[in-house]
Amino acid sequence: MKVIKSQAVTDTTLTTTDVPENDFAAWLVGTTYADGDKVIVTTPNIHQIYESQQGSNTGNNPVGDDGTWWTVVSSTNRWKMFNTVVQEQTVQVDGIDVTVEQAQIVTALSAVNVDCESIDVIITDPIEGEIYNESFPMISYSGITNWYDYFFLAIERKSDLSVIGLPPYASAEINVVFNGTGDVKVGALVFGTALTIGDSQYGASFGIIDYSTKTVDAQGRTTITEGTYSDEADIDVVIETGRFAQVKNILTDLRNTPTVWIASEDADGTLIYGYYREFNVLYSGPVVSMCTLSIEGLT
């Protein structure tokens, strides 16, 4: 079990992106907006889309409004991949190219809820030049157990990627390129430091929490309104007893931080970006101890 403690991407650390920020016209103080009109606010570290809640809406700043005049729709397309709503995806035709220079050392990154053909990661140090350049194909071979499946089943793509062991250069630029034709989508791009909790055990359970609603009318007809969902998992992890206090401190430190949880680097579908609901560390022996984690993903 490894975790990537996330670092926020801000206007300062996002150095370049090819995704424009032009979802709607920018809000202007002297413009009158009708009910349902949408605007964007591109103030640093805001980057939100707002919808007017009534007509004759003039001079009311969307930022900080209590819902009387404006409500938040979502982040702008450029910034959806950097907020904490995984189901909101940055979408662009034929690829997405971003470069960040984080304020802290980055040793790992993760792309979550993506739809692309491959992901390139290039790291450049201002003194030593290019120090890392790898391309990761996003084709999934899960479920391919024979040649017939290989040749005739529809091609599936991985939705998540984690890259651990990046060279720890403090002032390096990290360029991430999502390649593909048609709409390329990214739910979350997470940068941070990788930490090891212990060894995940077989028997872990993975599932989803579905926020869709189902209603049944008087005739028994069911109507399903699709909603978002989040991942969840319950995992047992074996840790070295000598690291008991360290692991407890790591988990305590992560209690309010969006975190990428990687149960197994070798198995697709075992990555969750979210929080733990609870953890218990059992001091069970002089050599190894047991940690149990209940994890819930971000929607």
C-alpha cells in the first residue's frame, strides 16, 4: 500500500497549459444578466463558472454570493483537472498539455478518471536539462485471457495511472501530456510525495457508492436519475511493528488531505483518490502489525 499526498496546483505553480479558459464570457460589474445566464470568474485560485439565479442581475459579484443572485456550476474547463471533484473532467479535442513547477519536491503523480490513449511525463531541471521522459500507454488488458479476446474484444482503456519514483528535483518543471484523438478527458491530475504504508493483503474489498436516485410511481414503474459516484474500499495492510508510530502519524497527517491510495501497483482498479473514513493500527506482534483502512473516493 502506497499513498500520494497531494499538493495543490495554483496559478503560481501551473506554468503553462494549452486548455483555454473561455467557457463563457467573464463576469463584468456593469453588465445586466438574465435568469440562467452563465459567466466565468478567472480571479487567481477562483476559476469558477456561475449561473444567474434571477433577472435584472447587475453589480452582484458572484464570488461570495450566498445563492441569492449566483450559484456555482463547476470549475472552468481548464481547472477541473485540478479541483477535488473527480467526476468533473477537463475535456479537449486531440490532447491536453500542462506543465507545473510545484513549490515542493514531487516524487509521484497520478492521473484519475482519464480517457486518453497515452500519457507522457517529461521532467526538466533548469540546470541539468531533461532528467525524465517516459510514455505510459493507457490500453487495458484486464480480462484478456485468450487470443480470441485479444483480437476481437473492444479495446478498453485504463482510467487511472500512478507514477512513483520521480526524480526529486526541487525546481524542476513537470510536463504531462495526455495524447489521443477526439475528446481527451482528465478528471484529476495529482502531484505529491509518495509514502509507503505497508503490504496490502488479499481479501480487500472494492466497490462504489452510487448517488443516482431511483423512484417508483403508483404503477410500479421505476425511473432512474443518473448521479455521480465515488469509489470505496476496505483494505488490510501488514506493517513492520518498528514503523508502528510512523504509520500512525502518516495516517493522522492525511486526515484532511485528498490522497491517492494505491493498494497494488500491479493491479488495475485498485487506485482510489479520496480520504479514509477510519483507520485502525493493531499492535499485534514484535515483527509485524496490522492496519485496517476504510477509504472513500472523491465524487
